[in-house]
Amino acid sequence: MPIDSGQTDGAGPRVRADIGQRDRANPAVPGGGPAALSTRDLKLGFGTNTVLTDVTIDFQPGKITALLGPTGSGKSTLLRTLNRMNDKVSGYRRQGDVTLDGQSIWSPAIQPMALRRKVGMLFQRPNPFPMSVMDNVVVGVRAYQRVPRGKLREIAEQRLRAVGLWDAVSGRLGDSPFRLSGGQQQLLCLARALAVNPGVLLLDEPTSSLDPVTAESIEQLIRDLAPGLTVVIVTHNLSQARRVAQHSVFLNRGRLVEQGDTNQIFDNPAEAETAQYVGGRFG
């Protein structure tokens, strides 16, 4: 049975607008502000199938970038490559590079788990861990360093308040997250991603399975994350992209067709393909 917070799925007006104050909010884990993330001549594929070719993007630090395109255009493959989630997928191959603050994410000096603390990810469907609500929030912090239990609770409260979930779960921190509604579980996973103070947050259609009220609240939260974070969001919802993103990238048939200011992409696209897509004429 979902926990009743008095507002739909625990979201709503309690969502905080101060998440960008990352270092002061959580000094237990180092944080250095929004990270600079770039791809250079990136070619991605699985087996003999090439998914994307020659993708070069500079994701603007402290800004929100939307990845747009029809199903099968490579958006999620690109997103998962940005924090090496594809590395162990059978047949995965890549050429080119991704850099984080000027360093290749495939550098021997960077371990995948350390990278994923800097480049967090929220998936299309919530994926809470089979542990308590509180432990879900602080699992990454605990893995990063030894932190006193009292400090862990403080971090959990900070992040749960930040995503508007605290009032719903403050008396149930020891409960299973699977007693939460779907929207609350997604907010919990977002609190978990934020707890380790990432410099980049990757969002793979984060509101596609949520009701409109919760989706609206999460959109507001995404807007609040910048400029404290660099945010990259995959969305099929063109209205959502226009509402939340400052920069947009349009992918189609394995190619990067166009990128630029979101208003320009929607109002004055340079490519006919882009105009057709944002105009709803294909995809």
C-alpha cells in the first residue's frame, strides 16, 4: 500500500529549489559543482549493428540538455555510454571518446564505480534496492567512505526533503521502499542519485511512467538542479524538452542531425529533418 503523504506520489510544492547548494548540504562527500562532459567522434554499436556515428557534443556545465529523436535513434545507448553502463553488455563496441572535466572516462585512472558517483543516473522505471528507505538513499555515500550513522541520517533527510519525499517517509525510514507508490519510488531513486553529490545527472525518460501531477513536480525539480548539476535528459515528450532544457540534441537514424539552443531547435531548426520531427510529422 503506498504511503499517503497528503499529495500525489509524495511530490508537489514541497520540492526544494536549493539542491544546487551541494557542498554545503552534504560535506561528507566531496562535490565540485557541475562537471564538463563532452563526446568526441563517438561511434557506438552492438555486434554488427552500428547505433550512432560521429557524435560530438559539449554538454554545457550547469545546464540541462535534452536528447531528442525517434525510438531506435540511439538516445539511451548514448546516455548509458556517458557513465559506462554499456561496458558489460554483450557485443557493445565504441570508438571515439567521452571526457569528464577534460579526462577520458575510459582512462585507467578512472574506475567505473567511481565514475558513476560523479555521473549519476535515473532510469525510466524506479529501481529501489531491497533495503530500507534510508539505506536506499545513503548506500552510495556509505560505499564512498565511512560516515557515522547520525550523519547518514542527516544526509538522508536532506536529500529526501530536497525531492519532496520527507513528509511521506520521515516516520518510515526503516520500511521497505516497495511499500511506496511508483512516483515515490522514483523520487527515492533520485534522492539516492543526489546523495553522493554527482557533477552530472543522466535521466532516461524519468517521468514516462508517472502520473501528470508527479511528472510536473519532477520537471520542476529537474529545473532546480541546474546550475548545481549538469543534466542530460532523454525524453520523447517534446513539450517536456521545451519546458526543462536549455540545449537540445536531435538524433535520427544513427546520426547527430542538429544541436543548439532549445528555442532555436524548436522555432527555427536548421535541418529539414529536425523541423519535421519537432513539428510532429514523423517519429
